[in-house]
Amino acid sequence: MAEMTVNLAGVSLANPVVLAAGTCGYVREMADALPLGRLGAITTKSITAESREGNAPWRIIDSPAGMLNAIGLANVGIERFMQEKLPDARGLPCKLFGSVAGHSVDEYLAVASKFDRAPEIAAVELNVSCPNTSDGLQFGEHPEALRALLREVKPAVRTKPLFVKLSPNVGDIVAMAKAAIDGGAQALVVANTFSAMAIDVDTRAPRLSRGRGGLSGPGIHPIVVRMIHDVYHRVARDAKVPVIGLGGVSNWRDAAEFILAGASAVAMGTALFIDPRAPLRVVDGLSKWVDKQGCRSVAELVGAVKDGARAG
């Protein structure tokens, strides 16, 4: 049987499948739907320094190729998270990644430093890419802004790997990946949702209360395959920085594409809203695929797309 463990900047996962931030609650909410020990990791919803109510309804709607959301980073804030939610992570049978968001460098610092001191959290993920708040992309659109943020936050995250979740809503995601690595990122999440909009043709009003939101699901998957490929082959591979692929994974074939493009792990989000047990089939399907490919380990297939693909 194939070896399915993966290493993300020193964090060992039982398999490559991760539940994405904002799609599976804080810690254990998915436990009623699937055995958490079958997963590689869970990512908390993005936590901010202060609590956020998020955007008004409607803030999640369907789309022919997935869904649009404009949740607005609704969460209880770092103090309540540490007191009320994080205790649920004790004895968690998979790894837990802590997702951090904020209005300012100081807010990122406040949350990241608390996550760094929490033994239940295996890695700290900086979400610099949310398209659903007025401030969600201020650090994720410009390389210098991202480097500046990481110069401040990296020294506060001393005991755990620091991941950076990149935005696809940029002109050059490879440049953003390089900026993140220059700033000390030890893994990259590629990528968050695509800025999008839907209009009710009867009322002529936007379907989301905020007007626009983030598109996720199968419709974005081929674009993210290309982004993972470019980030991996042009910067991450040589820097030895692993990539977590995120975007429209519904089945094991989608996950396998990400791995061949260069992802060491694969996150799932929108698929959980359709079938919360989908990650189990992805894990099983990937294991059979690795065997069929004649490989001993899933790690052998990371970035193993044939030479016909050209970066850039």
C-alpha cells in the first residue's frame, strides 16, 4: 500500500487532504459527518483580533460552477476563540492549522502570536487574500506590502511553521509567492477565491448583500491547476517551500491534478457543502492512484507533470 504521509515544513500529516479555512467551522464541527482521524489536517476559520459579525445575508449563494460567498470573516475573535473553541482541539486526531486575518499589521501580530503559543495548533496560516471585506486584500495584492507584513509577523511566529494563503486576484501570483517566501513563508496556500458577482435579473439587484464575493468550486479548478504549476516550478520548488493546493477539488482526480502540478497537500472547501464525506473518497482514491502509478509514496508524484507543461 502506498505511503500517504506528507511533510509540510516539518509538520507531518497522515495524508494530503486538508479542510480549508472557513468551510468546516472552528475545530471539530465536521466530526458529526466524518471521522477526523481520516484527514491530514483541519484549518480553523480565519480568526481576527476582535469579533466580526460578517456581512448581512445573502452572503452565500449557488453558482452553476460552484458558489459565491461574501461571509466577511465572521468569527468570535481571538480571545473567545482561545477560551471557548481551541480547547476542542485537545486530542484532535489530525493536525490543526490556525488561520489569521486582520485589518492591520498589529491585528495579524495579535492573533499570530497567540497561535504560536498554543500547543494545539501545528502551523499558522496568514490569510492575506480574502476578497469579501474592505481590508481583505490590502496585504495580498502587492509584493512589498506582503513582505512588510511578514517582516513584522515572522519574528512573532517562532515555534511553528508560517503559511501564507495567496490571492488569485492579482496580476502575477508568482511574484506574490516569491514575496511570501522572501518574507519567511514556509508553505504557500494557492489560492483563495476569485472575486466575482451575480445579479438577480428580475430585481436587477446584486444577489449578494455586499454586491460581490468570492467564487469557489469546480469552475475555478483548471485556473488554480495552472497557478500551482507556475508557483511550484518558478519559485517554490527551488526554495523547497511546499504548496497546499486549494480550489474546486471535488474528487480524487481533481486532487491528483494539484499534486502533479506541484501541490504537496490538497485543501477542500466548497465540496464539503455538497457532501461532507467527500474528503474520505479523495483520500482513498489518491491512495489507489499512487499504487496504480507504481509509486511507493504520494510525495513522489508532487510536481511530476510531464514536460509538455511550460511554466509562465
